[in-house]
Amino acid sequence: MAAPARFAGGPVPMDLAQGNDTSIAGMVLIPAGSFDMGGDNSQASADEFPKHRVQVSAFYMDATEVTNAQFRAFVAATGYITTAEQRPVWEELKKTLPAGAQRPPDSIMVAASLVFRPGNGPVDLNDFSRWWSWVPGADWRHPQGPGSSIDGKEEYPVVHVSWFDALAYCKWAGKRLPTEAEWEYAARGGQESQVYPWGNEHVHAGAPKANSWEGKFPYLNEQRDGYVTSAPVKRYTPNKLGLYDMAGNVWEWCNDWYAADHYQALSGRTSVNPAGPEKSHDPQDPYAAKRVLRGGSFLCNDSYCSGYRVARRMKSSPDTGLEHTGFRCVKDVVTK
């Protein structure tokens, strides 16, 4: 989906100390190896091609998405204020818009985030405004807006976090965001050319494998997986490496800039620990710089995005927060 950026250069970074925690509690060792990165079936988009060989060094990855409890501890320790809790700055916002764009009304220029609102029937799936609402007061503590709460949802993934928020948490935790290549390699769990983290069986075949949209998007969810929106972490079977929710639940930020044609630049050779393009390029939204997201969410459905495929790429401006967006961290393996 395309959404307008709110801080062209990002919010003012807080002076967070780099964490020095050497613990790998809650993390999984991802062994070094090579794989073919890119689309595996007819659902693949143009930006998933061509498939190309990638070599990845060993690293540790969080077994789950960062939870509300973990993010709350970070905020309590640092006083960090997330992007969604800050008012947009027009002088920065207009840098990401076409020349002559009009300033939004004051009712829009408030601390807010995007909240999912199911429809009453079929809608144009090219118009994301039919199911997303800009809700003042929506943030990580209030996922559906004022009046909602994360009380009792400590083990749910934190949402409404921007790329900047995720980066700040990683710094505090002594970790980092995964590269797009690391994320896909880990999601595949050692399997080559498989469509999903568990293999090739369709996401809706058999027992629930992930939290996704079952039914007719965005107005009828059959809830076979037990949830309409996000689910607690570790609710579904992990992949072969022991990683949970590498398909569905919430989209996860990666470190890379998004460029629609980046895989073309990597074609025909083996890339070692690729870190993404030097700058963003999204022909569908040329004025906004984007970062990569992976893994799909509770809204993914074959009629819309099939985001639960391991090769599926998504992108958004790094200052965007949404009800279905979170992250997990990685840590380098230290060799003696």
C-alpha cells in the first residue's frame, strides 16, 4: 500500500545509548548458508524477480515479533516517544508530495496512525482508504484509537511502530533490524523454492498455520485462525528454525531501502550479505522514500496481497505506523 510520509527526514532522533546486552535469550541461531531469493509461484509480483543467489552469514533472530511488554520496557527505560505520538510537520511532509500540494486541514495534522476498519461489502482493492482510517490518538498503547488498550495483551506484537521506532528499540536492545535477505533466508527455514515458511501447502488448507484474512477481504473474516486482528506471539507452529509468525500476524520492518528494480541489479551472480539499494525507488509513489516490510499480516488474503508468501515484498515510508505493522530484531554472531 502507499501512504503519505509525515516526516520526510524522519522524526528528531532521541539520544539513546547503544545497548550492550550480550544476551541471546529469546533468539534463534540462523546458520550461514546460501539460497535463491525471489518469487516462487504465479502470485509473485514483478519486484520479486529475477530469482538470484544470495549468501548469508550466521546471525541470531528473535523467535517472535517484539511484543507490547518488551516495547513497554523500552519506553519505560528511555522515555521514547513514537512517531504516531507526534504531530506531523508540514514543512517536512510537503517534501514527499508533488509540487503545489495543499496543506492538509488541522484535523489531519495531529498525532495519529492508521487503523483498520472492515467494510460492509466488496470495495475497490486498489483504494486502501476504503479500509484504513487516520485515527487521532491511535498509537502502540491504543491500537484501535482512544478507548482501546493493550492491557492484557502483553504478549501481542507491538504495532503502530514506524521504522524509526523499530530502529530506536533495536539500538536500545543492542540489536539491529534484519536485512531483507536475512529475513527471507530465515523465513524459508532451510527450504528451497517453497512458497510459505512451512512449505507449499496453501495457507488456508488444513489446520490454521498463520494469522491471516480468511474469507472475503475486507468485509468477511471467517476467523478459522481464531482472530480478526493480531494474535499473541507463539500461537501457531514455528518454521523449521523455530521462528514464529514469519507469515501473517503483522508486517515486519527490515533495514533495507525499497527499490522495485533492485533484484535486477543482483541477477546473474551470488550476492554476499546484501544490504539493499543505496536509495529508494517506488514507481507507484515516486515522491516518498520507502523501507521494506516482510511477512504479511492479519489482513493478507490471496485476493489482495498474499503477503504470507516468504518472497512477498511490501514497502512503506519509514515514518508510517499502522495497526498491522511491527518488527523483530537480529544480532550478529560474535566470533572470537
